[in-house]
Amino acid sequence: MRIAAHAALATALLTASTACVSSGKYRALERRVAELEERETERQLEVSGTLLRIEAQLAALAANFGRLSDLGVEDLYAKLTRLEAQVERVGAARPPSRPTRPQPDPAKTYAVAVDGSPSRGPADALVTIVRAGEYACPYCEKTRPTIDQLLAEYGTDLRFVHKDYIVHPQTATDAAHAGCAAHAQGRFWELDALLWEKAFKTRQFDAAHLETLAVEAGLDLDRYRADVAGACPARVVTEMAELSAVGVAATPAFFINGRFLSGAQPVTAFRTIIDEELALARKRVKAGARKKRYYEEWVVKKGLTRLEPTTPP
């Protein structure tokens, strides 16, 4: 492009000498030629400097390689030992890592509201399990048989509630919105099963596939689309903010009558807390607590609404 520019300017100068061109234009063309020549000289100097630096680096690498090649096996081993010792000293001097994010205290009760959320089991069950989860989480999927087993074991004493908490936004966000839209039509659990079986297991979370599953679940597609684009995104964001306030930072996270249990735990871990809470609830109901309002009165109203500040050691 520089050669072409120079040729164009030369042609313009030649034209100026054989045609009616003002002296002002002629001087401007001369200045332009001088500027381009100066830039070309600077570019050549920069290239030369870069080549010299590369040659110097190659020479240094060659010298280092030569020195290492002259060393025997024992010398190389001794050199490696010294380097490892240096690495250990540097690691020991490294500042301590930042403390991990505090989790909810399993001994305390947290106020996790469930009104308006999808649930299985009677509303007046004495024990409620809330799961904060998403449809791209393998550990959430792993707990499904555990929840089914517990619901069968405890019958009318147990309720299970789903709440959205997204940790893989690129894959799980649309599925959460789809579940919300299904819940608005009273068919959450129908779509929930399809999302696990035909979205999670196939890793198909695109909007078109989710619409196919919505139709299969019996949803009105126009209403589904309106909710996915309208009310559901805000609802999911609000739900996540409420869960974050009580310490949720990963999935799955469970609250059993407000008591925290993290991860895909064995069924015995759930039973331990359920049995404790069930015995306590029965005792309170016998003393006069209202069974139909038990969760609202003893968990939501009396529980902590956020993590309590911790005292550093």
C-alpha cells in the first residue's frame, strides 16, 4: 500500500508539472512525500531493532542450553533439587488464602419462604424440605431418588419444595424460566420430569427444545412464551437473591424446616434432621401450635432472614 501511495503521489507530481496545478497544491504534495519517506525510515529502524532483540534472545537460549548440556546427570539432579527447595520457600512465604464464604449454620433455622413455589406433599406437612437447585446440576439430579424415597417413607408428614438457584447461567437459565412458566399453568412437575430426562440427560437446553418439552408437558405454548419472556426472569432473580441472603452459594442446597443441609447427602443425613424436626413439630402441635400454619409460624416468622455475622478467630 505504501508503494501504491508513493506511485500515486509521483503521478500527481508529474501531472502538476504538465498541467495547470496551483503552486500551493504542489508544495503540499512535496510535504506529503517527505512525511511518507520519514515514516518508512522509522519503520525500517523498528524492524531492525526487533530482529536484533530476537537474535539476542536466541543466543541467550543457545548459551543456556549449552551450559545445561555440559552438566552431568548428577549435576542436573542437584540443580533440580535446589530449584525445588526454592519453590518450597516461595510457597511457604505466600500469604494465606482468603477465607471461604460462610455457610448457614446447620443448627439454626433460616426463614425460607415457600409460598408460590412448586411443591409435592400436603401444605400442612409438619416437615418441609426446600431444595435450591438448577437443571444443569448433576448433584441436584442425583438427589431425585432420595427425595422420592423420603416422600414415600414419611407420607403426609413431609413436603418437598423446589426453588431456583442458578450456578450455570449459560445452560440452566432458560430451563429455570421454563419451569416457572409451567408452574404458572399448574404443570410444573410434568415439565420438571421432562427437563431432567430430556434436557439434562441429553444436554439440550436451547429454547427450541424447551418449547418442544413444554408442548409435551401439555402447556399452552403462547402463554408459555409470554411468561418465559415476561414475569419468569424477574421471579427467578428474586428467588436467587432470597436464597443468597441465607447463605446459598452452591447447588443443591437443602433447608429442612429451615435447617441447612448441603450437597447430595445420603438418605440417612436427611432422615436425621427430618426425625428431629418431626418430633419437635409434634411436640409443639400437642402444646397448641396450629398444624396448618406450622411452617409459616415456626420457620418463616421465627427463622433467620440472613446469615449472622461471624466473629473472626
